[in-house]
Amino acid sequence: MRTAGLLFAVGLCVLNITSCLKICAFNVQSFGESKAHNKKVMGILLKILSRCDLCLIQEVRDSKGEAVPALVKDLNRFDSSNSYSYVASERLGRKTYKEQYVYIYRNDILEVKEHYQYPRVEVEGANDTDVFSREPFIIRFHSPTTLVKDFVLIGHHTCPKNAMKEMDQLYTVFKGVHQKWKTDNVMILGDLNADCNYVTIKGWRAVRLRSDPKFRWLIGDEQDTTVREKTHCAYDRIIVHGREIISCIVPGSAQPFNFKENFHLTEEEALEVSDHFPVEVDLKPNHRYLLRHEL
């Protein structure tokens, strides 16, 4: 019966592409001018992004500020049946190396209510002034087409050598979001470097996101979010908190999207796009709203 229920839920999404809301997170590995001018890479990126109603792009290195607008413009041409907008963070990094977070979303079904850049945090007794190499970028959406109407995304890309401390500090970020916006429905997502050489069994015990049972880790440790065949690591994660949003998750929908296999690419071709696979999850639709608006 459980299997039948899962097949039914997934089937609803397949039958009507606009019903379930697909949320993705993708480390595009140094996305900037060079990739934006590579037609083959851009073609694959557009196919990946058009699968997502909302996608957090990480490792954007767009110093001229032209690559992301061009990407979203091309996405609107590629998928003309939908309408996409984006919200970008400031350029983040302790030194000269800078990255941005970018949320690309369908503006016909999602409304941005608020967003803010998490501030630098003073850590007593530490040599660095803050835990995060690139502070999280936080955004709140209104989503009338899903059962959960309002939710918050905390997008983050950890520094590999400091991954466990940064993951633990995301618990404090969550507490701040809860206090600021008075919501439990929060999704933490991105390349957290949450596996292989960057984590330890002992270290996991100190990560509050991991030890607090109220947080549901949707991408399991056994998953592989890396493109290279020689690696098998669950670096990229989706973590949810809040009874309403957890109940809204389509069972079995949280997984990496292996674009190498799906688009029949060689490893070399896939690596031109990124060394990470996107991770994704579907939210259950609000059928009453969909029927009323004939989406």
C-alpha cells in the first residue's frame, strides 16, 4: 500500500507538470562569463533549470554581473510557457575570491515576500571574525499552488575545510529566521560538503542540525551528488524543518538529478557543466487552487 501511495503521488506530478512544485539546489561550479558563452554548456544548463520551479544556484562567479541575467533571459526563451525571475545575493567571500547565491524561480506561481543576507557573525575566541566563508542568503516565498503556502529557504555553500562548523552554525541561522519571520517552515539547501573527507562521525554529533530530530535530512548519506565516477559523496543536501512543509514533501522525490545519465553525456561533457549534480525535492500541490485557476 505504501508503494502504491508513492507511485500515485509521483504520478500526479508526472501527469501535470505544474502541479507539484520542484525545488532544486545546484552548485554550477564557477558559473560566470566563460560558461555563459559556451553554447553547449548553456544548452544543458537550460534543460536542467527548466525542470525546476525554484532553483538555488551556487558558486556564481559573475564579476561583471552579466552572466546571470543572460542565463535567465535564455531560460525564458527556452521555456516560453513559463516565466522566470531571479534574486541574487551580494558577492561573498573573505578575500578576493567571491561567490554569489542566486535563486531562479517561476514568477507566475511564486512570489518573493522578503529576503536578506545573513550578517557576519563574531565568534568569541576565534581567529576569524565569522564562521561562514560565504554567509547564507535567506528568502521567503509565497506559494499558492502548494499545500504549504509560505516557506523560507536558507541557501548555503560551505567552505570544505570548515564544513562541520558551518553546518552547525546554520542552526543559529535557523533560529534567527524563526524569530524574524515567525515561521517553522524552513528548507536549508545547497552544497554543504556534508560527506566524505569533510565530515567525521565524532563531528556529526556536534552538528545541531543533525542531532535535532525536528530537522529532516531528505538527501541521505548514501546518495551520490558528484559527477565523477570515482567519487561517491553526498555533498549537496536538502534539510527541512516544520510540520507543515514536511507533510507537504512528495515521498521519494528528494534525490540528486543525474543529468549525465538523463542527457546521455560522457563524464567529460558533464564536467564541463559542473562536478556536482543538482539535488531536488517536490512539494505537494493544492488541487483546489489548481482546479480553480485551471493551471
